[in-house]
Amino acid sequence: MPSLMSRIREVWLDRAIPPSLEDMEQYKSSLAQVQELADKIDALDWPGTEPLHDWGKNAPRLWLNKRKENELDKTRNQVSCLKSENWM
């Protein structure tokens, strides 16, 4: 179960983090669903829900990191375009 929870986090949950505020409601919904899933698994006394709980607890930091990453990518692309146009 622990490897499954880590895989869910890496493949599905990390991709669910929106890069902007536009999809914040959907993100909040995902957070609630993850918490509900983790609670149900805990109720069954199955191990390995820590990655799900951690993801929920760290949601603000994860979103901010994604936002920063997205903005840095945009800036790099703009600078790259300027360089290719011989502006620099």
C-alpha cells in the first residue's frame, strides 16, 4: 500500500496542482477528496497513507512552488525569445 500511495501522489496529485488561481476551486475539491480517501483508508487500518496526508498538509507550499516554477518558465521563454530575435 505505501508504494501505491506514493505513486498516486507522484502521478496524479502532483499534476492536479494548478499553476494559477483560475483552477483553485478544483484544487480545493481535490484536497478534500484526498483527505476523504486517506481517512477511509485509515479507518480500514491499512498503512501507507502518510503521502496523502502530507500532500494535503503541504498543499499551500506545493501550490506556491508550482506557481513559482510556472512563472520562471514563462520568464525563461520570454528571455529565450528575445535572445533569438537578437534583442540582447
